[in-house]
Amino acid sequence: MNSVDLITEDKSFMQEYTLSEITNKVVWGNALALLPRLEAECADMVFIDPPYFLQLPNKELRRWNVKTVVEGVNDEWDKFSSFQQYDEFIQKLLTEVKRVMKPKATIWVISTYHSVFRIGKIMQDLGFWILNNVIWVKTNPMPNWLGVRFTNATETLIWAVKDKSAKKYTFNKDNAKLFGLGKVGANVWTLPLCSGKERLKDKEGKKLHSTQKPAELLKRVILTSTKEGDLILDPVAGTGTTGCVAKALGRNFIMIEANRKYVQGIAERFNNTPAVYNFT
């Protein structure tokens, strides 16, 4: 798939998009402006990796020896003026996403302790029914250099349906048993952060995206909660891990991303898909 076929720019004059126009494409545009123009009840599964609102101070983070600057998350997309502004963004995003979910669709939202509790409350207030939380334990977390608190080695994924009445949603229990603890398919996944050749870099050799998720994580999400041929929506696609893994696993996707450099990174990624995404 070349970038001409993959990338499409959102056209504000388009009052509604048909699935044929945007399936297996990355739409360069703002999710809150674009989602209302998607067909209702079209997605079999939604994956959202939203801003975490880390609230980091406007100063350099340094290792204990004060010589090495730590690359934190200081991107503009993670900055909000208040909890209220952040909550309003999450609520609007989830409201639009809920409309495009099929009755039996499920949704995954990933976050850290900074915002996962806020997101969970908003989801419940909007009527989503939480099925599980899945804890991602990182085998290579960033150390806590100052030693004043626990090293943050986990992220939480919320897995939910759009309302309590949803039945017969997809859950592949045999795959869940492969990924969880022991033989019971427990809600704990242990795998490393995205690194090495998988990590996208910019022209200066720096990380293209601060919080790129590993393909293995999306592999587990997709194999446990979708079937081949399903349509997966990622409205804040970042560097496109969801679409890359969906394609490798025989699923369809729609990705939306507002940041042009990330969209360009996705195009390069699809043109040079490494073997790491060949999950067959």
C-alpha cells in the first residue's frame, strides 16, 4: 500500500464520509471535527490512545547525575489548561466514538495513573459498560531517577462495550489465555516498551512520537477482541500502530490523525513495513 492510496486529507466540505472512501486509510484531520461525519454504527472495535495530560512542569527532567536530560512527554497535544478542559476533550471524543460503534462493538482506552481514573468515570457517565481493565506491565520502564516514588511500570487499558445491554461482543478466550498470566487468560500483559527498529525516528534520529505503543500490545488487543475482516477505528492514531497491526492480522481499519509529521511517519511505516508486523 503506497502513501497515495493510504493517506487522505479531511475535506471540510464533505458532509458525510462513506466507509468505502476511508476504510484502510489514514485521514489527516481533527477527530472531533471528522467523527460526526462518519456513518453511525460502523466500527467493530475502537482503540484510543488519548493524550494523558501528564501535567509535567515546564522544566528539564534530568537523571540523578544532572548531566543527561530525560526526554519526557512535552508535546503540545498533551497540554491542557485544566482538568476541566481535559475532561471536556475526552467526553467529546468518547461521545462521538460511541455513535460510530456497532451495538456489539468494544472499545479499548489506554492511559496511565495521571488520567485513567478520570477517563473511566467519563466512560461510565456516558453509559459505557466496562468489561475489564487490563494491566500492561512494562519489562523496561523508565526508572524513577530521584527515588522519591515507585517506578511507574504499568499502564491501564479499559475494555468496554457501549452500554450494559450489549451482548455477543467478540472475545477470543483462547488468545486471551496465550497472553495473560498462567492458563486463565488473566488481565495482566507483560511486554516491553516500543524500542529498537520498531521505534519511529525523525530526521535528527529522535523519537518521532513520545508514546508510540509496541506492535505486540496492539496484536493482543486485536486478537482477543476482533475477528478477521472487522473494522477497527483509531481516532487519534499517532504513528499508526493500530493500522499496521490490523493490516497484518487481516482486519480493516480507519485511522484519524491531526499531526502532519505523524501522518507522514505512518506513510513511511506502511511503505517499509518491517517483519515485526508479520504475525502469521
